Amino acid sequence: MTQIRSVVLGCGSYLPERVVTNAELAARIDTSDEWIVQRTGIRERHIADDDEFTSHLAIKAARAALAHARLDPQAIDLIVLATSTPDNTFPATAVAVQHGLGINHGAAFDLQAVCSGFVFALATADNFLRTGAYKRALVIGAETFSRILDWNDRGTCVLFGDGAGAIVLEAQTQPGKTSDSGVLTTHLRSDGRHKAKLFVDGGPSSTRTVGHLRMEGKEVFKHAVGMITDVIVDAFNATGITAEDINWFIPHQANKRIIDASAHKLHIAPQKVVLTVDKHGNTSAASIPLALSVAVKDGRVKKGDLLLLEAMGGGFTWGSALVRW
Ligand code: UT7
């Protein structure tokens, strides 16, 4: 039976110009390139200028995705922006992006699921498109985590970077098989019992400040691989797709050790794993569309390829998606 699917028309990304290497951090705080590379795989990250906001990064990524899709912004009637570092407490950064793109119809809103934000935003847009409520969506992950880091906390400040990535989705009728193009399945989970393990110690309603990121890294690490692999198995069970069918594994880029262990547990060959954590650090909700854009640009991801996306982060939140390019 035919089915409406959210088909990907294009993707794009933007990274701030300024690159900060591990060596530069080691000159400022008690850390080393060796420690950071060994524990995380990160070698450098991009950091936004003071006058460069999350919306600015998001607009550049959205424009790149629209150009890749050969689509005028006016064709978009839904914008879902995943971010934990909005320009303002309100309104949603998504409306600044909508305005920046010259769109004033349809709907635009932010979604907050920290590092899982892009998978949550993708699932949200996919559900809206499949009901027929909207026709074409921009799904964006954009972050300026550099603004919420405690630059004296070596346990966290070396891990994160800034950036944005976006994809364009269009509702299209497909045959209703796993060989269809587009989003085949999405699976989202959260468990607030873990909220104190990764959080920002400020907010409008509690401290009336922005606050800084706090993380019990070891605790997050301990849960990550199990949660990631569980929610991927949910995606496999829902579709009958197996690890062997996957062309590219495009995980959230938090730590190379977590990515390697997840791929190993799922029997996904290392050469199918897209890794950008070395160059981008952890860009939270932006990390998956940034990695996707790299793999599309360099020709690895080709039409018809089956992509497995996953993320896990603060909350805890975690999720997976299977997407045929
Ligand atoms: O994207 C959202 C999800 N977030 C994550 O997935 C992050 C998950 N966690 C991790 O990736 C890892 O736990 C970290 C990379 C954050 C830390 O690695 P770890 O192997 O768990 O190290 P640790 O926190 O247990 O620290 C080991 C040692 C400590 O020293 P002692 O107590 O053994 O003397 C730390 O003080 O490393 C020390 N340390 C550092 N040393 C040099 C912590 N940060 C640094 C640093 N440079 N930047």
C-alpha cells in the first residue's frame, strides 16, 4: 500500500571560521592534545565569533540545504530547529531563521532535546509531513555551545564546538516498502531520572541566568552505548532492516569511543561509520546534519543509500532514525 514519506531533497551545513585546536586549549587550561585525542577523538572544534548567533549559523546551513535541494525558501512551510543554545529565551530561534530566509507563511518552532535534538526534530517534521499538515520542511540543528561552557572546567570545555546543519524534507507518495526513499522509521526515548547527569545550571525560571553546562562524563558514558544500541534495535525491529543493510552509520558525534563501541556492538563495519568528531567536537544537535553534509559532499552518501542516524544526550534523551537517501 502506498505511503507518504518525508523524502530528503538536500542538506547543508555551516561552521564558524575560527578553529580552536587542542594545543590552543592546552595553552590555556590544564589539559593536553594527547588526553583529548585519546579519550574523545577530538582534535579541533569551530567556535563562533561573539557577534555570530545560533540563528546566523542556522540560516547559513538552511541556505546551503535549500541550494542543494534547488529549492526556493518560499517552498518551505515548516521549520523545526533543534537547539539548546537559542538566541533568546524567546521567541524561538526558528522564527529568526524563518524571517532571515524571507518566509512568512507556515510554522517555525524550536525543539529542545539537547544532543538528541536533530533526531527529535527529524521525527517531529516527519510526523507533520506524513499527516499532510505541511508539504516541505527544513529540519535544522544549530548550536553555539561555546556560550554555555565553563572555560575553566577541563572536563567539559574541551568537548564541545559550534556549528549548524540542515536538511530539506518533502512529503512524497512512495510504494510503502523499505526500499522507499525518505524517512523509514524514527524512535525517540527519554528518561528524566538522569537529568542531573548532564544539565545547564541556570535558566529563566530557576536562576534567571543562562548558566553553564555541567556533566558527570563517566555516568553519561556508562549509559550511552546501551541506550544507543537499544533504540537502534527498535528501528531494526520496526522495519526488518538489519545492520548489514546499512550503507552509512551517521551517529551523534560526542566521543569516538562511544561511536566505536556502538558500531562494534551492532556489528556495523568501521568503514561504514561517518566520523567528524575529530574536526567538529561535540556540536550537540548540529552534529548529525554536519556529519551527513560532509559525507554527502565528499561523495560517500549516494542516492538510494540507507542511513542509520542515532543520538543520545541530556535528559537523558535518545533516538534513532533510518533514512533512505
Ligand atoms: O553529547 C552528549 C553526551 N555526552 C557524552 O556522550 C559524553 C560522555 N562522556 C565522555 O565522553 C567521557 O566520560 C569524557 C570524555 C567526558 C571523560 O573521559 P573519561 O575517560 O570518562 O575520564 P574521566 O572523567 O573519568 O577522567 C579521568 C581523568 C581524571 O583525573 P583523575 O581523577 O583520574 O586523576 C580527570 O580529572 O582525566 C582527568 N581529566 C582530564 N585530564 C586532562 C578530565 N578532563 C581532562 C582534560 N584533560 N580535559
